[in-house]
Amino acid sequence: MLDISSLSRSYDGTLVVDDVTFRVTPGRMTGFVGANGAGKTTTMRMILGVLAPTSGQVLWNGSPITTGQRRRIGYMPEERGLYPRMRVSDQLVFLARLHGVDRAEAARRARELLDHFDLGDRADDVLDTLSLGNQQRVQIAASLIHRPDALVLDEPFSGLDPVAVDAMASLLAKEAGDKPLLFSSHQLDLVERLCDDLVILSHGKVVAAGSVDELRGTGPDRYRVRLDGSDAAWIRGLRGIEVKDVDGGTALVDLDGITPSELLSQLVAKEPVAEFTRVRQPLSAIFREVNR
């Protein structure tokens, strides 16, 4: 369990991370989102010990995290940190050796990770001869090479095509199935698809946190109604609702003082109903709301 407890960080008297508290639970992907300059990278660097907090602490399984435990975290920085003129397999083995992995296991592990990303035939190539997307794959492999106890990844999906995103997501699900995994991203649709939990940062503060399902359920009690063949404009005259949109036989409505079953009863009393579905708020709407 990775707990971030009241972390704050100031630069020259300016508070850039302000009393940030959240939990990264093993076996659940936690998305860390916010506008540019919100404090995500600074927070991640404090988790890793790259930066010292002005106040607050990072806990591992309930106790202050140690240097040894931090070494067991797989970290992918936003500024990619591999050696551009070094062969791909050589530097993966080198990085594994720095973590105490023996040479034979390091070589086997490097082959395994590169094969997953369809890069086995590029193992002996110099890194900067690879495309940017393939370099990104190698960077992820570097963060996983030592089988870490937790993962902290800063924009790991940036610049990847959909096929590479799926390959990386499947690898992370396999490698971090029982480990804390925190990753930042500006791709809210991707976060919504992959994450179990979400932390939203704005101006250095946590403005929303919880499971994705919980956060998406915090919006209005909204339903999509699709009638069986007739125009839905007449729905505007029903009591207890606010109609947000009508498009032919489909309407989007917010409940205003009535229950879903009461609305459905009103509808079926007049017309056959082909669809009656609760509409959950997308993460993009939640993000805009908390960043106003």
C-alpha cells in the first residue's frame, strides 16, 4: 500500500503542491490527472525521493517509506532517461543489474519484455534508431525490468498509437496485477477505460479522488430515453424532469423531484419505450467541473 500523506512543496515561497493526500491501492490502477502545472510531476518526484517535501510524508504499508523501498518502485519519468547511443538490450540488462538482478536473469527478462512489445528483433539496435513510439516501449520495459513492488509512471502513454496503448495496458495489468500502480495522463478517455481509481489535482490541491465509478456517479441523475419510433419532443411536457436534449425519438433528461420508476411510468403510459438508461458523467465533464 502506498499512501501520500499531506505532501506539500514550495519553491521560493510559492506553494506548488498543497497538502496532497491520497492512496494507491495494490491491484488497482490509479490515474493521476490535472492541467499542466497542477503539480503531478512534483508529487511523483516526492514519492520517489527525487525531491524532498516541504511537509508531509510518503508511507509504505503504513510506515514512512525507506530508501530501500523506494528502490523497489518502477519509475518512468516524463523526461525520458535512457541512453540514446546504447543498444536496447544492453541498457535494459545494465539497469536490471543496478537493481541487483543477476546477468542471466536480466538478459532473460529483457528478452521477455521486448518480445511483448514486438521489439525482439530490435534488441541489438541503438536506441535512437527506433521510432519515438518504440523508444517509449523500451522506457516502460526499463521501469519493469527488475519486477518492482510498485509503479509510478509519468505520462506513459504519451505519443503511442492505439495498438501500442493496448500492448502496454495488457503488460501493466499483468505486471502490476497485485501492486500499487500510479500513472499520470492527459488522455481522459484512456484513464476512464483503464483506471479503477482517480485523483484529480488542480493548482497543487486534490479536488476530487475516489473510484472512477464513484466519481462518475456524482453528476446529475440523468437518463437517456429512446421511444419506439415516435418523436420525443412531447417529453418536455412531463412533470419532474429537466430535458437537456431531444433528437428525434431520443431525449436526454435530468430527474427533478421524481424517481426513475415514476418517469418510466409516465413514459410507457403514452408511448412504447425502446430504451431507458442511466447516463453516467464522463471523466471529461468531471474534470471540467472541478477545474472551474
